[in-house]
Amino acid sequence: MPERIIKRARNFTPNLYFQIPMRTVIKHNIQRGDTLYCTLRRIFDSEGNFLIEVNRELECQIRQRDNRFYVPPELIKELNLIGVEYYEFILKKIKKSDGREVEIYPNELVEKDVIRVKEIPQQIVENNI
């Protein structure tokens, strides 16, 4: 697994964006026009309490600035999110504007920009899906 981040959204619903850690942007030369492939795993409230299990594979565009990725607005509307929550993403790979695909930290799990969340037992997560 590549890189795990848990961040609060920026901007206004439904056009929420998130920032990729700057070390990752520099290491993988992420730029506007690239596409980020990631998984939106879970959502937590502002105190780190579990709210919802999502587990959706996403294709997010890098726009406006090199470290911002935008979640599809249809998903934000579907899940009825307002942007004050914390979102857990697994960043997997980047598709460069020239078509090349670059794995983000292949064969290891890197955790950056992760807030402290209250983990729950796996059985509870499975029952709430």
C-alpha cells in the first residue's frame, strides 16, 4: 500500500479538494494535469470519531495547484458531505499528462498528514457497510 493520509477538506461543497503532502509532490513530480488514483476509505468527524466506511476507488484530477486533488462532486453529493469531516485516503498512483503511470511508494505503506482517529473493531465496520 502506498501512502495513507487523513485530512480535512478545503473549499465549498461539492467542490472539495485535498492536499497531497509536499514531499510526495516533489518526489513524484506531481503537476497540474496529472490524475491521482486513490481509495477513499473512511470518514471521521472533527473529533476523530468514525462516521462512515466508503471504500471507493477514485480517479481525481490535479488542478489549479500541483498538490491539490479534487474528489468527484457527484460522490460528495451522494454521501451528503459538507466538508468539515476528516477523510482517509490511500494514494496509489499518478497518471502523468504524457500517459506514464507512477506508483506512489510501491511495496510500502507511508503515513503522512494523519490525524489521530478513534479506530473501531473490524466487525463493527463490516456490519455497518
